[in-house]
Amino acid sequence: MIIKDRDSRKRDIRELKKLLSFYNLSPKQRFLIEREIYAIKRGESGEEDSAYYINFYYGDSKNWAVIHDLRIEFNGKAAQIDHILINRFFDIYVLESKNYRYGLRITESGEFEVKYKNYYIGIPSPIEQNKRHIELLSKFIKAQNLLPKRVGIKIQPRFFNYILVSPKAIIRRPKSKKFDFSNVIKADMLATIIEKNTEEINTLDTFKYVFKMSSFSIVEEFAKKLVAYHKPITIDWIKRFGIKDVKRYFCFKCGAMISENEAKFCWNNKKKFKGKAFCFKCQKEFY
């Protein structure tokens, strides 16, 4: 069951495009804004790919709670988690989506590189990034006392760290077995991997595992409590890109940011717009 769907980034893209249209920007500012738009769109694409497969297999399930795009804050730190899957045994899969559509390479020393045009560039390890997410999530759950009890004993969850990449991506892994990168998988393989993890529970752990089994209503309640702490971030893009000495205009009706030309048109037609500024769409209502 889907407890929370993805947050849309359309508003951010719209605001960034307005910066490009409405303000005098330095070449550097324009480059950074265009790069930000591109990064958001790529991230959206990667998360959409992963969300499709997660929802296909688990969206209607009464054994799994699905949370997309959860941001939590704890002790001055924040974790933006792309996807979380929770089953009735309180196995918690924390999933990080990456849009490595053009290829991912992991070096013999365990470093991550992505293909850009005809060469590779280094990137931070998504595995380590997700480890930090899991650590913060685990501490947060304990601090908020969210875990249910079974026969008076608090259930202890198992956390799984997986990095999901596009099914079209080529993953080049090191030949050395020094590091384990089996948790970097293509998004369409997730259900198979989860099934395999369940089958590999050994006999000694079976009783302990079954003992934790809860009704789905308990899992659902836990997931909804967790989602209630979601804190979406609002970014001041003007501040982010150091755009100074600018005047911002907003539509009186819908609150959207508008251009100076839109505002001036309304002010130059005070009788029609009663001295207030409106966006182009809202202006149409006066005709």
C-alpha cells in the first residue's frame, strides 16, 4: 500500500525558469540555474523509474507499506530518502534512486564514477550516502518511540541499503571481491532481490523472524506516524544563487511570482485591475 507518494518538483522548476526570464543574471548565475534545472529533471526521471517498479509490485500489497520521498530532520541533520519499503516483519528497505542512465563504474578501490559524454567523472558514494540516511532514520525512529511492541517487547527492525539505477544503465563492477557492491541494482530487479533475501533466512533465525510478524494495520500505522514527520524543504532560489537588488512581484489572486512587465501592465490599467497586479492567466478573468 502506498502511504506517501512523491513530492512534485514542478514548482521549483517553474521558479528557476522565472529567474532565467525575469532577472538580469551573470553568465555564472545563468549557468548554475540551468544546471540546477537539469539536475532536478534528471533526479525526477530516476525517481520516476524506481517508483514505477516499486508501485507495480508493492503499491497494492497488504504486506508492504510504501513511502516515497520522505525528508526528516533530527539533531540538526536532515535525510532526504527517495523510497522506503516496510513489510510485516519490519524489514525496512531504504532505497536511493540514481539516474545513471549513461553508465556507472565502480573502481577497484571502491570509488564511484559516472559516464559523461566519452569519459567518467568521480561522484560521492551513494552507498555511504544511504548509510547516513539509515543511521539518522534509525535514531529518529527510536527517539520518537515509533516502533510497536509484540508481547510487550519492542520490535527491532532490519534495515536494508539498496541503490537503484535505471534498467537501461550499464553497471561496471570491480573484479576484486574486496568490497561488496551487490546492493547496487537495477530498479527492475528489486522485487527479485527482496524475494531472495526472504528465502535466505536460515533455520535458526526463522522463529525470531516469525515472532516479529505483525498485522498490516500495525505496519500501516507505523508508516503513517513516520510520514507525519515529513518536512519538505522550501528553497529560496534567489538567495541560493546570490541574486541581489531585485524586486519580486506576485499575483494578487494566485500568489505566483510574476514579471515586472506583467505587474506594470496591471498598474497602467488601474481601472480594470483596481490597482492590483495579476499574472497573465489571472488577467484573463477581467476580460
